[in-house]
Amino acid sequence: MKQTYVTLNDGRNIPQFGLGVYMIQGDENTKTACLKAIRMGYRHIDTAHAYQNERGVGDAVKESGIPREEIWITSKLWPSEYGEGKTTAAIDKMLDRLGTDYIDLLLLHQQFGDYLGAWKDMERAVREGKVKSIGLSNFESKRLEELLTAAEIKPSVLQVECHPYYQQNELKKRLVPYGMAIESWYPIGHGDETLLNEKIFTRLAQKYRKSNVQIILRWHIQEGNIVFPKSTNPQHIRDNIDIFDFELTVEEMEEIQALDKGVRFFNMSLAEQEAHLGKFVPAD
């Protein structure tokens, strides 16, 4: 298996493909899934405080026997942890939950609360070596530019909904001046049957002897997106990463690019998100 990497604007190379653990329930289930993935060649795990399974990730990394520096761990801070001083304490707690001396990539999970104060503490954590790279998740409003203007260390990535029906081309243009990479959640469109069964994916799956999902994941890789599909199924974990032995042609990539419909599967307004997300405070 030939892993690919994306060079971030801070010079670090992030594995382009990984395992997402969103909605994996509990540390034990998370550890089991992560261990399976690591043994199959995965070297990137994406978690978050809000997922309530960071300890499972940390346990898997330790039990895998793979040197810590060879596995990229991403996690995210929740808005209840934002604010100067407050975020520093939250980072220390996160390091303890993960059982590691440093976090490869730390993101602000949502664009609410004192994100500017949080960013200052994240920059401090980089200078202290607790965090290697920092970035954002779900910052798609003008708050993105607000933070970019204030930041001394520019975000390395922006994690957002991204898939063939919602390719984020306009957002990518906004990120070009800062050299930020796109990370994709809902990479296969939340499993939408219409998307998965598009004729182009079925035809290419037959051509390359892959599944429709593998074709979509391969499209992400060639688009330059960083992607980490979630699964606890050993066969799906194996199949998802089995996308590095073929390459889509320029014409095939263009056909998939033509599928962009501007269709999101997460459709809450900014106000609805703030009201909904503000009710949740993750446990330590």
C-alpha cells in the first residue's frame, strides 16, 4: 500500500488518508477499530473531544507497537473550551486523554464562542511543542477571514463537508492565499444512495475492479483532499484504503467534477448550529 501525503503550509507532511472515529461509541470500540486500521497500514486517525473516544485512540496507538512519530493524530477542541487560558488547560487535558506528549494536528471544531482567544492559546501550544500543526473545522462564514487576519500562525487545514455533490470549489479559492488544505467529512456524501450509484462511479468501478465507494475515495485523493472515512467493519476498513493501486484519468476526473450540484447533506443555518451545538459540553 502506497500512502500519499499532503505538505501543509507549515512544512509538515500529513498522511492524506486515514480513519475517522466520529460516531464510534466508546473507547473500547474505538481502540479495536483503530488497531485494525493501523495493522492494515493506516497512519492517520481523526478524533475530537466531542466524539468522547480519544482515550481509545491513544490506547490503540500505544498498543500498536508503531512508533508514535509514525502515526498522525488529529483532534478538535469544542467551543466550551475556547478562550485564553481556558484553551491551554483544555489542551493539557486532551494530551492526558490521548496519552501522548504532543498532538499532530489540533483544530477548532466549530466557529462559535471565543475562537480568537482559543487560537492564541493554540499558537502558544505550538511554540511549546504540545501541538505540531493547527487548523480549523467548519469555519465557512466570514469568521474564517476574521481568524485568518488575527492569526500569527495561519491555519494549516480546514475540515468541512466535501464530496462529489459538494466539492467546495469556491471555498478552496478562498484558501489559496494561505496555502490551507481541505479535509473532508462526509466524503461519500453521508452514504447517499443517489450519489453512490451515479453511473460514472458504477462504470469506473467495473473498469478498475473496485467498488463505487473506492472510486469516490480515489477521486478525493487525486483532488488533493485529505480524507478519513469512518468504519468499524474490518472489511470496509481494508477496502477503504485499497485505493492506491490505480489512478483515474484526467477525463474521468473531469466527469466526476461535473457532478458538483452544490448539494449539502448538513443544512443547518449558522444560528441553528449555534443554538444546537451550544447545548452540548463534552465530558473530560
